[in-house]
Amino acid sequence: MSYEKPGLASKHFDDLFNSLPSLEGKTIIITGTTSGTGFVAANACGKLGAKLLLLNRPSARADAALKTLQENNSNGDFTHIDCDLQSFASVKKAAEEVRAMCPNGLDVLCNNAGVMALEDYATEDGFDVQMQTNHLSHFLLTKLTFDLLEKAADTKGEARVINHSSIARKQVKELEADYLLKNGGNLGGNGASMFFGGARWIRYGQTKLANATFTACLHDKLTAKNSKVKALVAHPGLAETELQSTTVDEGGMGKWMTKQLMKMGQSREDGALGILTCIAHPNVQSGQFFGPGMGGMFTALKGPAAGYPLEASYDNPQTRDLLWRHSCAAIDADFDI
Ligand SMILES: NC(=O)c1ccc[n+]([C@@H]2O[C@H](COP(=O)([O-])OP(=O)(O)OC[C@H]3O[C@@H](n4cnc5c(N)ncnc54)[C@H](OP(=O)(O)O)[C@@H]3O)[C@@H](O)[C@H]2O)c1
């Protein structure tokens, strides 16, 4: 068994869910729906009538989650598509399947999946496992489905790309190119100290800063083009999902410490408020950041998700240029908007 979860009750989820409109006629991709915020968002969107494409790596967890979503939503429309974010080849194959299933366009792409504080190792493509899973593969997926989002935006008036960041974006001072290069396995080792510069946590912080920076890049480019596609980003505060269990199992956090920390958090349902708002709320603007506050550790851990502006620490020409250039180089392709 991993750490013992405190079992936090949901406080705000129903208020948001009950305020959302029908999503009938919308096609929504969510990555990472086997548990956590992705599962909650998929379940909610299914109840609201959307067609869901669930991009997960194949596993018994993925099968079980799909079954539960189908049981929870007898009229739901859920399709699993194999997509391992540790592999660009897998992402490309998933994008082909998406394209075949979305001839009329794609309304929402929610780049939710993530891993945290894993050991220092490279993917088959040579990148840091955390950076490729959390950002680079989502960058590729967004590029490969972008024309579908534009199609929906042109015909229906809007489409949305959502990235899932974290308070951990503030654990690092600035985005650094090294973490976006083929340096997997050579990025500082396996130091596991969350608060005192453990390398696992620095790498995680870089990925979550990349998620926010990617949103800033998209928003900047979409605004310049007068596009009807919206770029949004969310963070869940500290949410009781499987993320901490996996991290404990992988040696990134101690059991006792994790249990104490999680007492300050919120339920996985409340953790999904940010992405669910971005996916489904009618009144969101491109370039908004939804979450329970914008402070660092201990000040934005829980509560209803409100909308904030992007932050100057990454929404600046230099950081946007660094992210875009190195992400295009990593996927070995231009991403023209
Ligand atoms: N929970 C928090 O307190 C917290 C705080 C800040 C940010 N976040 C962010 O929230 C997002 C969702 O995480 P969560 O908290 O809901 O954690 P979770 O319960 O562990 O869910 C993570 C999801 O990502 C999937 N995933 C991991 N590696 C993958 C891969 N290689 N290919 C495809 N899918 C993969 C997992 O699927 P498998 O079953 O295949 O592993 C799972 O479905 C992440 O981006 C995370 O960084 C969470």
C-alpha cells in the first residue's frame, strides 16, 4: 500500500457542476482519465452530454476507469484511444485516430495527464520522462490536432486548448532550455527533497512552468491571428488524487510527510474545478488561469477556482520564445499558428 489518504470531502464541486450548461454536440479530448482530475472531468462532461475521447496508455486502470465512466453515464459517449505520452510515436498514432473520429472538428483539447517527481531517466525519444509526459507530448498532440480545433472554432464560434499546471511552477525561478533538450537521465539525479531543491522536484517544477508558458505562447499567437480558439490553463491546488500515491511508490516523497501534507489539500473533485471550468464554463476568456489562488505553496492549496491573468514570470517574449523554439525542435517539426 502507498501512503494512507486522509479522505477529504468535496466542498465546491457540486456548485460548479450545477452551474454548467449542456455540452451536447461537443467533442472533447482529455488525456489521463484513469484517475484523479482527468477522471472527474471526463465523468462530469459525460453527464453534461459531451462526446469524450479518452487518451490513456493501455492498462487495467484505463479499462476499469472506462467501465466506471460508462456505468456512471448510461447515455454517455466515451471512447478510449491508446496514447502513451512517454512516446512521440504513440502520440502520433493517437492523433491519427482522433483525426479519423473528428471529421467535423474538435471542441476541446484538455492536456491533463501528468507524472510527478519521478527518477532521472530518459524516454525512448531521449527526453526527461517528466518533461515529455507533462509537456512535450502535449505540445505534439496540440500541434497534430490544432486544425481540428480551428475547424470547430470556425463553425461553432469557439474551441479550447487547456493545459494543467501546478503551484509547483513557482518552485523554479525560470524556464531553462536544458530541461527541454535531449538530456533525459542527465538532469540532476534523484534528490527527493520537495522543499530544499531535490532534482526530481526541480524537473517537475520545470514541466509545470512549461504548461503555463505553453498556454502563454498559444494565447499570444492566437490573439495575433484573431483566432476563435481559446488557450487556457488551470491548477488544482493540492488535490487528493493518485499523483501522490505514484510519487510515494516511486520514491519521490515519504509516506508520513505525504499524509501530513495532504491534510492541507482538497478532494479530487474540487481539484478538478479548474480544468472543468476551462472545459465547460461559458464565460472564460483566452489567456485566463483558473485555480484556487495564484500564490505559491501554502497559499493556493484549496478552494473554488477563480480566473486570473497569466503571470509575467513566463508570459514574456523571451520565455515564450524559448519554450516554443525548443518544443518544436524536440518534436522535430514547426507548429505554425
Ligand atoms: N493532485 C495534485 O495535487 C496536483 C497538483 C498540481 C498539479 N496537478 C496536475 O494535475 C494533472 C492530473 O494529475 P492528478 O493529480 O489527477 O494525478 P493522477 O490521479 O495520478 O492522474 C494522472 C493521469 O495521468 C496519466 N498518465 C501518466 N503518465 C502517462 C503517460 N505516459 N501516458 C498517458 N497518460 C499518463 C495517468 O494514467 P496511468 O494510469 O496510465 O498512470 C493518470 O490518468 C497532472 O498534470 C498533475 O501534474 C496535480
